[in-house]
Amino acid sequence: MARLVLKFGGTSVADIDRIRNVAEHVKREVVAGNEVAVILSAMAGKTNELVEWCSQAAALHDAREYDSVVASGEIVTVGLLAIMLQSMGVNARSWQGWQIPIRTDGNHGAARIKDIDGSRLVERLQAGQVAVVAGFQGIGPDNRVTTLGRGGSDTSAVAVAAAVNADRCDIYTDVDGVYTSDPRIVEHAHRLDKISYEEMLEMASLGAKVLQTRSVELAMVRRVPVLVRSSFDDPHAPQPALDGPFGGPGTLVCDEDEIVEQHIVSGIAYSKDEAKITLRRVADKPGVAATVFGPLAAANINVDMIVQNVSEDGSTTDLTFTVPVADFERAEKVIEEARDKIGYADMAGSTGVVKVSVIGIGMRSHAGVAAQMFSALAERGINIQLISTSEIKISVLIDAAYTELAVRTLHSVYGLDR
Ligand code: ADP
Ligand code: ASP
Ligand code: MG
């Protein structure tokens, strides 16, 4: 017997038939003698529709009211699953975030979970009741509903798993695990049996949206084993034992030590969520970086990649950096407003860029991974605009037109093709 948290994403609960399929997965685990909590997303497309409705109501709207609208998608699916489980003879009850409660900070639209009181859930689980919990939502310090940012149900699931001390958190989605790259664009991508928390964290934050970044961070800190698997697998298929050697379906996100066969590079990710800004002929004096990045930080704009070059005239520098696409126009405005303080000749911005990243724990102990990446891209005539690195990843910013070519090339160069 084990205590499991099962999370089902939007495609897995897209309509009544799919929710019935989810109920079959849940029932299988209950019949096997496990205690089960379920976290659900809204039906596929629902959250987008709700977000759009808020914009149509007013382009600029109160974030508290946005949250009360967009949190509603998950309220529908949890109620429906509870009804279905009951009709199948499974004892079940739905829970909204505030009922547990899942306490968050007050950052509406992108709130962070502060604390979950798991005691009431645990009582119900021990009494044999399935708890069906609305993902993506919580309750803020002002007692109003908050949401955790897009894709946030993954984080709800890991946080609940940590709060009830679950043996494992299963993330059911529309792919059968974590792949070496996005299977939608890399035909030869293959499923990984296991991936370390650290690599998964880099993959997620560098664009692989299969798990929300925050959920991986939380799983790593709270040591929650996460299994990413498909909800389209036969719900009645026999399941591998929890304590045996792992040979089951999906991808296990776990500690590095649990992975016997380590590769130098585990995956390639890409993100079109960045935009590039270049300031030409900035006065080359101490403190100039602070005059540029200070106002951006004050405006809550995250700067990612940065490069500084000596300008053609030799006495000034050019400064290029990236910001989230969503903040691009705001960032340009902030810089323009600080123009006198910074002192630059002109500013150029572009959104037609993509960040492509190579990720692997093996990079810590192997030289030459970056050189291989740069020459492979050069051979295909792909110009690198910016580079950033960490211990276990290398990212480059390139023209978005080359996204597929770059990702597929690197996938093959590092021997990841199936
Ligand atoms: P859900 O609605 O279940 O949360 P998501 O759409 O958020 O599902 O995440 C699953 C999707 O993530 C897949 O359909 C896949 O296209 C995409 N994805 C991107 N990178 C990867 C990767 N490396 N491995 C698996 N899936 C990936
Ligand atoms: N329904 C929310 C979204 O679409 C949360 C989630 O699916 O994880 O972002
Ligand atoms: Mg998701």
C-alpha cells in the first residue's frame, strides 16, 4: 500500500469521456489498496478562454478578479471527477484550494505556495476517501483566490504530495514521459527512463513545458519522486511495484545517484519566450550596467542573457540583453525613460529570436560540449547572437527561423536520435 498523488493535465480531462478515463486510472489505484489524492487541471483550452474573456471585459483588469475568473476551470473538473468516481462506487470528495487550505503569497496571477495544511486531507485519505483537489489555485493573505501561473497544476500536485508525505507524485499528461527534446518538433526524440531533478529543472526553465519549473524546484527541495506518464495508457494495465527496481511506464524524475547510465547531454530545449534589446554606443564607465539593469529590476522585468562589446569607435560599448517577450514593450519604455541617465546612441529590439539550450549533468566533468555545439551550428550557417552557460547547460540565442534546424541538428550531434 502506498500514498499516491495523481495529477491529470488539460488534455487528460478535456471532456466527459476523458474524465471517465481518469476515473478508471484512479479506481485502479484505489482497488490496489493505495491512498489517493488527485489534482486536476481545467479542460484543455478552458483557461485560455477564461484569460481571453478577462481581456475582452477590460484590457487592463484587476488581478484579483482575473484570478477569480481563471480559477473557475479547475472547479468544474474536480466536481465532475468526484461525481464520476462516486457513481463507480469509489468514495471521493472534491476540494477547492481555499478549503484545504493551500496558502499562497498575494502575487495574484503568479502566486507562490507558502504552506499547505495537509492534516484534513490525510484524515480523509486514511479513512479511504479519494481527495480530488483543484490544481492551479490557492488562497492569498487577503483571503482571496489566487492562481499559480500558467501550468501551475503541476506545482499544486507536487506541493500536495509533499504536504501529505506521498510516496510518489504521478503527472499524467498527453506524452508518455520526458523526452530528449520536444517530440512535437523532433521526430527522433526518445523517452528518458529517468532524469535528475537538476536536469529537469534546467529543461523546464529553458522551455520544455512538460512540467512547470516551480514544480520541479519544489520536488527537488522536498525530495518528492515525480513520475511523468501518459493518461492515454490502458488504465487497467498492471502497474510496477513501487519499491522494486524501476521498470515501469513514463519517466521518473529523481536524485542523480539513482541514475546508473549517465549521458553527457540529456536533452535539448528551446524557448521562444525571449526578446532581445541592444543599446548602441553606451558610455563605457563604471556603473553603467547598473543604470541599465537597475530600472528594469525596479519594473520587475527579469533580464536573462547579457553581452557587452566594445563599439566600433572604441570608446563606448554596445550592450545586448534579453527579457521575456511579454515584458518586451515595457522594457523598451523603461530604457527610453532612463535614456538621459544611461546615455546611449540608439536602441534596437527584436522578438524574432529563440533560445536553444543543451542540458546535461555530464558537462560538469566533460570538456568540449560547447565547442561541439558552436561548430555544429556554424556548419549549418546559424549565427549565434548571445551565449550563456551554467555548470550543466549551454544556451544560445539565434534567429527564430532556425529553431527546428538548430534543435534537430544538436539532437543528432549529441547522439540523442532514436
Ligand atoms: P498538460 O496539459 O498535461 O499539463 P502540457 O501541454 O503542459 O500538458 O505538457 C505536455 C507537452 O509538453 C507535450 O505535449 C509536449 O509537446 C511538450 N513538451 C515539450 N518538451 C518536452 C519534452 N522534452 N518531453 C516531453 N514533452 C515535452
Ligand atoms: N489550467 C491551468 C493552465 O492552463 C493550469 C494547468 O493546466 O496546469 O495554465
Ligand atoms: Mg502542463
